[in-house]
Amino acid sequence: MKEFRISSLFFLEILLVGTTVLSPADARTVSVDRKNKSKVTSSAHEISPSHKKAVSGHKVKHQLGPAKGGEESILVQRARVRSHGAQVGVTRAVMDQFVSGTNPMQILAQTTPGVNFTSSDAFGLDTWANNFYMRGFTQDQIGATLDGMPLGGQGYLNSSGVAITQAIIQDDIGGMSMSQGAGALDTFSAQNLGGAISYMSSTPKDKAGGKISQTFGSYQAFRTYARVDSGILNNTGTKFYASFARTNSNLWKGVGYQNELQADAKLVQPVGDRGKITAFFGYGNFTQANYMPMNLNTWRKMGRNATFLKPDYEKAKLWAYYAQYTNNVPPGYEGILSNDDIGNYVWDGSQIQRTYLSYVNGNFDLFKNVRSDTTAYAGLTSGTSGYTNNFVTSPSYGAVSLNADGTVSGVPMALGMPHLYGQRLGFTQKFSIDAPHNNHIDTGIWYENNYWSDDYRLYEDNLNSGHNSNSDFKKSQAHTWYDDSFNTNTFQFFLQDRWTIIPGMTLLAGFKSLTQTTHGGTKADYTAQLEAEGWNPYYRHAVNGTMTASAAFLPHFSFDYNFLDNHEFYWDIAENLRAYDFKTQTSGGPWGGLGKNSPGQMAQDVFDANKDKLRPERTWNYVVGYRYNSRFFSGSVDFYHTDYYNRLATITQGVSNNAYTAYMNVGRETVNGADIQGVIRPIKGLSITNSFGWADARYQSRSVNYGGQDYDIKGKRQVYYPKFMYKADLTYNWHRATFNFNVNYLSSRPITFMNDQKVPAYWLGTLGLAYNFGKIGFTQNIKTNFGVTNLFNKNYIGGITGSAGISGDDNYNLFIAAPREFYGTVSAEF
């Protein structure tokens, strides 16, 4: 077996580029002996007893020792590491280079070619305004797991799961890996069309201790994190940790704040030398005053700081009057804003989401060559998410009219606030088998039941003040407009065989089966009652029914060959299927927004007709790549192609809370792309990375009927998706100090199916400085970090949420990204 000596920085780059990325069944433990003789051990995955046995005779050796000139070094011998060529791994050390609490998807975006993340806030916490792009896919179209537990979709109003920012405290993530290829068979997900992200929570430490960190930043931001590790408590090896985090910041524009409270706990109980039992609990409580979504005209005419009308209540009533009762605009805005623009300016909006997540996992050697991994999990989500509705009337204050002095009598608006509740119960069972003739077989099943409800309520705004948007949501004060609920059952099976043809060359072949059935829709509708009470409601679209997405055989093949020590070649091919969305009768999906563009046609009739025509989305994904690593240079290049079938889309026009929508099959789509990355290390401690991503995603349908008119979208680019991405990163480590400078470029993004409106391209820079003071007194690893986000203070559109329009600038779903902000963190371990 060959040995090679690399600096700690180079080892980090190997993990970033993804030369060898480990599956949960394969792991490396790396120990570093510093000058102060303290030993640090880290691993993305623990080595299970069965795999310790499997590598016997192929010893994995980690020798410690200072290199010349005091350089910290690692001596690594590689053996029987099952590499996933299309995967990229990010360690905890890399995550620690970013502002404490940064969304993990934002870290993946800044360290991985072909990936981008946008948001409205520097931490990336606002799920309404977040976008994650990866090789033609978004966060709603990739698989995501935490310690193997399915997380479901990662988008806004996540009816199928929980976002990673609410599932676990970022500091407690031990590492993460991302498959940029065709996905991963052993990632349980009903949303995965291509690509998957696996998050691994950190393991409780063997020695008792803890960590504290405190962050301060712009707009009165602060974040506190504290963790306590019990250490090994008894001779059976019991250990646990408990942690807490609080993040708080004022909005960078408008009135309001962001606040997130989180708590985690993890217990590990070894069971002899046969395995272990692990239990995890996570709690998240996120409260935010929202940023206002815009269209291009509002952004260009009113500027970056345009936002909700709060605290000017008289202005809010006046603009609501013009939006609801006229086709004009308030005085002074003629030729600047349209009547629809005025309708999108409301008093305010907010969201509250509480999440409880837990699992119990048993990981055991059943036999010498058979390992079992069993997880039972439960998740509860509740919350509210809404904003002032300019198209209804609070009836208690009489008729609405415009007074001679320009004020408004009555209250031509009310707070529209959905009350959300979700409950997920499920289990996964996997078996890993070391079979004869260098075969490793993995198989498993997943079952989940998901209940989701959305109770949309109206709260009267007062004559001189609005309803409290972050509290006082008592049902006794509310008037329910409609009540939706859905029940979903999901079952998935997979089987794969990884055959080691010769040392360094593996071939994987397998398949998965997936079926998901959702039944539900409108449980109650009170439109007629509200009309009689004077709320002036516009018609909602009651609908009920069942949709099933199913595929018995979704194949996956991959090949990986490591040769000549520094070279790797791989390819990946798979077919994937995505189940139908379900949220509310007004949002996207088979149940959402039906009937509005078909006068005289009931939503139930549209649903029943669509049920016979709609098919779940499928993709065929093809990836081929090459990677090279040496002491001074690392390089990689990937080419990929995706064929989309039954591309489903919600097409929307109109203001946010009174939009005209349709849900339809827009036909086929193809994606061709390439990602190229190079890393050079010209001198000790200096690393320079450049990457370029190209994704040409285009629709292939010649006829899409919307509102009774046919549109030819063949050759039009995929909405919201950038064609080009570029990243440059410079990192310099000198003794205990680290300097990092990062630049990203994102090309323009079309926001309509006809591509007649586009979000402009932008350049974005970040800067980071860090210093480790080492051990002082009873504390160790005392660190300070200073970071600047949006270094050049660019005024640009970040996140885009919701569905796109056919053409024109009549869609209010653009979020302006945060300006330049400064953050500083002090942390210490004990």
C-alpha cells in the first residue's frame, strides 16, 4: 500500500474537490498532533465494527508527526474506500471558516462548482426568499437526509419535511456530502430528480467539555451558541451532548426582526462490540418579519429599500383602497407604479415556524458480513406565514370610501394568516452485506406517513392600527376562509451492488422503487359566509381528490476508477421520479389555484380532468467526470446531461395574494452542462481556487396553452435558473491566522416562460479573517473570526420564490439580497 504525505491544507482541498468521499459505511479518522501535544480527532463518519473487520488485512494507517519547518502534516494510507466519484464532501473545518450559523446550503454553494445559493439575509435563514441551484435543479428537487433520516423538500412552506436550518443547529453538523450526479439510491426521498445532500450530525465527544461562541454583526445582529459534552459516563460507553443557539437580527430594511431559537441533544449508547444505539432530538423556533417580494419595475423605480408600508397605517389603507376598488394609483405614482404594483404594497407580513424532530437509530452487526441500520423518526411542524391582504375588507368599520382629504373610511384590508400543521412518522431499514467476489450489497426500505393541514384565517385590521403580525392569533379572533388537509403515504425500496473489479475500480448497479399517494384538499370552505358578513372575499377554489406517483423500476449505474495514484475517472447514470406537491388550494401543485383561468369551470372539474392527464416528473441523468490531485494542483471537470419528462409547472400572473394560476405539463426539457474547477497551491499555506459552471436548461415543448392561448416555449431557458456561474477563492494560512477572499458570479435568470424578462447578472464578494489563540488557561481553541458579506455592496436580486409567469413583469416573487454587512465571532472550547 502506498503512502503519501500531505499538508493539512491539501487534505482539506482533497475533501473539497471530492477525490475520495466516503459513504456512511466507509470512513477515515484523521488525527493531528499539534506542537502543544494535544490530539484532535475528526471524522465525517464513524467506522462501524463490521467495516473495521472488512478492512482487516488492508490497514488504514494515520501517522502523526511535524513536517519540516514545523508544518502540520498528515500521513495517510488509503484502503478499500468506496468512492462516489460524483460526490463532494465538506468537513466541519471548512464550515468553521464561515460566519457562525450560516445556512449549510450557502456553504456548499461557496465551496462547490456548479452550485449557487441566494437569499434575502446574510445568514440564509429566510426559507421564503432562499434559492439553491445545482445542475438544473433547485432545493425542492433534490434529496436531503440528516444521519440517513429523510428531510423531505427544502423549500418554503415545507409540507413534505423540514429545512436543514430548522432540523439541527449548524454548529452541530459534523460534515456534509453532496452527490452532484444522478442522485444516490440509498438517499430516501420522494423529491429527488437529481442530486442529493447528506448531512451528518457530530458525535458526542469522549471527553467531557463544551464550547461557547458569540457573534455580533450589522443591524444589531447577534448569535449565541453553547454546547456541553458529557464525555464517556460509564464502562458501557454512554455519552451525549446538549446544545443551544439563539440568532437575532433586525431587518436590514423596513420594520421588524429575525429571531431563531434552537436546541439539540444527541445520545450514543454502544452495545458491546456489535453496534450502538443513537437518539437525536432537535427543536427549532423561527420568527421573522418578512421582506416584501417585488417585480422588476418596483425594484428599478423604488430601489433596493422598497418594503412594506409599516408603520404608515393611513398610507397602507389608501394603497389598499386603490388596489381593491380602482384601476388607478395613488397621487404622485402615475407612470411609476402600476395598479398591480400598488396591490403588492401591503402593511406587513411575517412567518413563525416551530419544529420538533427526533429519531432513534440502531446500527448493529447481525453477522460477520451483514450490518443492519434501523431508524424510526418523527417530526412535528406548526406555524403561521402570511401578510396583509389588500383584496378583502375588515367589515366591522363599515363601507369603504375615499374621503375628500385623501384618507380612507373603513378598512379595505385584513391580515390573511394560514395556520400550518405537519406531522411526519416514518422508519428506514437498511442492510449492508459484504458478499463474495468483491461485491458489497446494500438494500433497504422506507415508509412514511405525512399529515399536513393549512387553515387560512382572516383577522380584522383595526381602524387606526393593524393586527399584530407576530402574535395574538387566537381562533376566537379569526374568521376561517378555508381549511385544507392532506394525508400522504410514501414507500421506497432500493437494492444496489458495488463490485470492486480491481483495486481502485468499482462498478455500481441497482434500482429503486417509489410510490407515493396523497389524498386531500379542501376540508371546509367559508367563502359564501364571509361574503355575507361583508369581507368582500374573492373566490377560492375548493377541490378534493387523490394523486399517486409510482415507479417500480428506477435504475442507477455508476463507475469509478482511481488510477496512477492521482487520477480518477467516473460516470453516473440514473432515472429518477418526483412525487406530486401538496400544500394548499391556492399554491402550486395538482390541487392548487385551479379554475381561475377557465371561466365557468369549477376547480373540481379541472382537477378531475388533470388527474387523467398529469404524470409525475421523471428525469434521466448522465454524468461523466475526471479528477486529478497532486501536491501543488487539483483539478476536476464534469459533463452532464439531463432529460426531463412530464415537466410540471405552476404558471402565475398577478399580485401575491390575488394571483391567477394554472398547473400544467409543459412537456420535455433538456439540460446540458459542465463544471470545471482548479486549485493551485504555489507556496506553503496559500490556496487559489477557480471554478466555472455552465448549465443550458431549455424547454422542448412547442405548445403550452395558458388562458386559452397557445405559447411556443421550445428553446426557451428554464425559469429562474442561471446559465453561468463562476467562483474564485483565495485562502492563506499563516501560523495561526487565516485570510479568505471569495468572489462569485451569477449570470442572468429568466423569470418568465417566454424569457422576455430576466433578473440581471451580478458579482458578489466576501471577506474573512480568523485567528486561533490556542490554549489560554482552562480554555482551548480560542478563536476570533471577522467576516464581511456582500463586500462590494451590490444591489442585486437574490432569491426568487413561487411560480413564474408566461410573459411580462406581472409577478411579485423577487427578493432583494442584503447589503454589505459585518460580522465578528469569538469562540472557545473547554
